[in-house]
Amino acid sequence: MSEVTSSPGVMDTHLAPAPVARRDDVRELLGGREVADPYRWLEDPDSPETRDWLAAQARLFARARDGWPVGGWFRELRHLTSFERLSVPQFRAGRAFYTCLRPGAEHHALMVRDSHGDRALFEPDAADPERRTVLGYWSASTDGRLMAYQTAVGGSERFTLRVLDVETGGDVDEPIAGCRYSSVAWLPGRDAFYYTRHDERSGPRVCLHRVGEPAAADAVVSGAGSDRTAELDALVGADGRLLVVQVASGLSATNEVWVADLRDGSIERPALRRLPLPEDGWTSAWPAPGGRLYLLTDAGAPRGRLLVTDLPQNDLQSQNDLPHDLPPHDDPSEAAAGPRTLIPEDPEAVLDGFAVLDGLLLAHWTVAGHGAVTRHDPATGRLLGQVELPGPGLVTDLVPGVPGGEAWYEYSDRVTPETVYRYEAGTGSSTPWRRHPAPVTPPVRASETVCVSPDGTPVRILLLAPSWHRAGPLPTILEGYGAFGEPRIADYYAAALAWAGRGGLFAVACVRGGGEGGEAWHHAGRREHKQRGIDDFIAAAGHLVETGHTTHDRLGAFGASAGGLLAGAAMTQRPELFAAVACTAPLLDMARYELTGLGEHWREEFGSREDPEELGWLLGYSPYHRVVPGIPYPAVLLSAFGEDTRVDPLHARKMAAALQFASGSSRPVLLRHEAGAGHGERGRTGRLSYFADVLAFFAHELGLASITPTEPRGGELP
């Protein structure tokens, strides 16, 4: 065994980490090639060696943090997030259900508004003195008497499903463990619902639960065989006729839609049959009264289109011998008549969702990172006009209200926090729902620019800068994501506002692999094409320097989760471009990513180490494997969360050790390891503390402390 106890780099001695063993003889034979893994021993979080190493990293980070003005950033972020965050309400039998995050609260509370006024049904902060419990999916029964809601503790991906009585607020059922974040589909007129339960051995199952009966007695309605990565969601129409089960293997770009007619009374063993849909895309189905199905799909339409089909009365009642495990290849020849296009694909806009009102169909879109809502004839889809929005921002969660002549949606833009609006079809007006005064935001200017990637592809960059700045380079944070078809949008982002308000430029690169241009943009940056998104990000960095927005010694790269992979890959491929890099909960060891966390679910996004060709893709950009001794790397802050069950903290640990050994610069490599926190939803104080540390790190490394909002700089920002 080879052991190295000193780094060849020249990192400042007062920030130097404790010596770490580099084990050069640790190699793995994959796909006919040897893959080195000198810090494999850091994968075990409970070994004495790892614990000692983490303790040394904590001391190193604390010493560095002592020199940053973290408190000022925390206060600014607290101010910018001090507004009442409401969700779009769900209406059931005269009651409105919603969630609320009050300015001083840690977590969202589950609320109801009825004849008693507004009251909390479940408050995580009150239920858990340690404030580690978070609220997951929730749904009220169709008569508004019962509420099914999920909770999880810390960073767990495992949720517990509970049912409470809305009138009294007390639980009326035993908790159901073993769930993931997934829907609950109530059966109208029955105290029963369909839900998804996960078993590590047998895979996920859609089950039927009757309130008051033991979960062990729940009937298994359908499943996906032994595919542990499968995702199943169940929906039931408002009239109780149709059950829809949507099935996907992991985060595949395709899925299946199965439908059953429940009028025959067999809710335990419904005759599910697969809809004959194109197999080259993703389809989300919504059952409507009378056997109608709306289908939002990107199959054959990468930017999305809306289909509709009416299922004949007896069309779905002929196959009662379907097994519980949905067959992967069912013959769809006898399924329902083919759907027709109601709203066709738009050449520029991405169709995000829709809402059916009385005599009106609404569709909401994203156009170049900004939102739009259009009005259509519900029978023909003919365009009738456009809904006037509060501004040029984003619309999410568009849903019909009660009565059917209204809709509700959430709106935000660069300086407007998420606000719920009620749209009245009769007047065409939108009014905010219980809106409290928004926090005063700093004087900023939002704009966009476009860079060109090496293959000639234009890539948009969203910019947020101080409005008082006129000319000259600014300390700049460039953020990106580029995975899973998730778009980067021009919404309210407190960290960006705080940075721009202090005199910096916050830029967001809309790279391939995301969803900014629909599913085609996603496919252009996934699997064997992953390098394209990295090239886009590197091109955006170069563009910001070339156009005078910033300089290399004032440019930082930032990404979280898959965005941490993007930033880490850009840093290891072009370290000279950046002065500082922050990667949060990142994927970095792509040769082993699928062995831990939820990595096995992401093979369709990145590829698998089990396939020699796909392993070649992964090793081609895997940041951990591209660290080279002696290279002067930027300052690096790697953030990991001890209870992250989605992206294992081992990625950040191994990368920190590799960079601390290899870096030939005097800039620090730091690990911010936070125990008791996970990848997803967490307390407000924890989120703000994390962002305060990241901004303070960038401010220190990029020189933002020397600029204040009272120092104008000349002409307008380019």
C-alpha cells in the first residue's frame, strides 16, 4: 500500500488540512480497464479513519469561515425570504387546503380554510421539537373530511403516510411506512385511496388502503415487477370512474400509462390496460369526468402538446385477468381509440401544464425562461387569447378553482417572491391571494445575453446585476444545472438578489441537458451527449470574460446536485477559467455514482458503468477521475449533507481529498459537511446558513467585499 502524507501543492499553511492517505494501489477493473480510486476508503462514513478526517476538515473549514463576513449575508438572506409563502390551494367540498411557510417558521405547515377560518392541520415545527420533520405530498378526500399527508425526518427519501380528520385535526389511522414522495388518489364517496408503497426487494407497488384498516391488509393493485428504480403514480378522476397508473423505470425519458374503469366495482383488482401511446417520449395523464383523458406529452413533440381522448363506456372493462405486475410489453391493439391533438406543439414555447374550467381551457408555457398563459376553446383547442399576468415572470401550478370559472396559479419574477393569484375567467383579472407586503429588494437589473457553444449552439445566460453599476468587470457567480430536463428560469432567487445587491453579477447558464428548450434540449445534453452541457457552461464562462462582464480572477462557478457535477466537470477541464468553485451535494465519482443513494435511478440520464461504452462516457468527464497533481486549481468549497440519501456525501469527501493532495495553487480546498441534513427539503435556518456560507466564500475569493452599492461604476452593464 502506498501512503502519501503531504500534498505537492502550495496551499496556505494556516489552512492546510491534516495529512491524508492516498492509496494508489486501489484500482477496480471495469469494462476491461483499470480505474484508479485512491480515496475509496473515504466511502465508509463510520470508519475511525473517515471520522478523524472529517473532524480535521471541520476544523479547516471553521478556520477559513472565521475570515468571512457570514453574518451579514445571513441577515440579508433572512430579509429577502421574510414573506408568507402560500401554495396554490386545493378545493374540496367548500374547504380550501394549502401550505404556508410563515416568515419565522422553519417548515411549511399544512393549512385549511373553511367556516372556522384559517387553521393549521399539521405543523412540523410543533410536532418535532428538533425541527427535523418535513411535510411531503398531501391530498384531501373528495368530501373534504380527511387529509392524507406524508412526513419524513432529516434528509430521508423515505416518507410515512398518515391520515387525519380535518374537523378535529387528530390522526384517524395507523401510519403507513415505506413510502416515497408520490401521489395519493382518493376514491370519491369512499374512505379509501390508492397510494404507492416501496419495498427494497419487490419494488414499488400501487396499493389500495381503506381508512381504519391495517396497512398490512392493503390490496396490491399493480406493480412493476422487481424493478426497484420504477416510479409509479396513481390518479383517480373527480367522478371516480377512471383510475390511471403511470409507470416509468427510474428517470427514463419514456413512460407507460395504464387505465382502468372502476365502475364495475372491482377497486381491489381493477382491469388496468395500457394506452396505445408513442414510445418515444413522456406522457402525463389526467382523468376527467365522463371517461375523458387529457394527455400532456412530448412524444413526437419535444416542446410538448396536449392530447385528449374519450374512452367508450365498455372499452376498458374486458380484461379482468391482468396480473398485479404490469407486463412490460402489452399488446395495445384493443385499447382505447387513439387520442387527438387539442393544443399542438409550439415552435418556441414549452408547454408546462393546463387547467380545464367551465367553457374554457387554459395552458401555461415557458418562453425563453419567461411564463405565458393562453386561453383556448376546450372542445377544439382554438386559441382565444392570452391571460394578462402580473409581470414578465414565471407561472407554475396552474389549477382550476371552485366554481369552475376560476383558476389559481403561482407567479414570481426576479424581484417578486412566489405569490398565489386567483384568475377569474369572466373578468380576465388576476388578484393576489392573501398577499402580505413583499420584502424590499435591492436595486438590481435583470437582463440576458447569449453565448455560442463550440458546436455553434446558442446558449442563453440570465444576468442579475446591481442597477447602479454602469461599466467594468464585476465579481461574478456563474450557476448551471443541465440535467433531467429541469430548466433554469428567471424566478425569485434570494441568493442571486443578495449577491447582486452587494455589487456582484449573478449569471445562470441555460445549458443543454436541462429543459429550457423542451425535451430535445434535454436529450442534447444527456447520456453520451453530457459533454455538450459542460461545453455550454465553459462557453458561458468565456463569454462573460470576453464581453467584459467579469475577469477570470473574479469569476466563480456554482452548482448543486447535478449542477455540482456540471461545475466540478468544468473546473477539472478548464481550471484556469475560474477563481473559485462551489459544488453542493454533487455527483463527482461517475464510475461509482449508481452504487449509492438514488444513483441506480439515474442510469437513463448518465449511463451505466456496467456497459463498457457508457463507462467511457462517464470517465470522460468524471471530475474525481480528472484531478491531476500539480494543476493550480481554483479555491473550492464542497458542501455535503450527512443524511443525504439521494447523492451520497462520499462524492464530496473523495473530491476534497483528491484536490487537497493535487492542487498546485495556494487557494483553499474546503469541505462543508453538515450533519443531520439531507438533499431535499429542510429547515429555513439551515438553508439560509448554507447559502450565507456559499456567498461569503465567493465574496472572499472573488473580492466582492471591496465593492458596495454606493459605488457607481460608469455606463450600463453590457
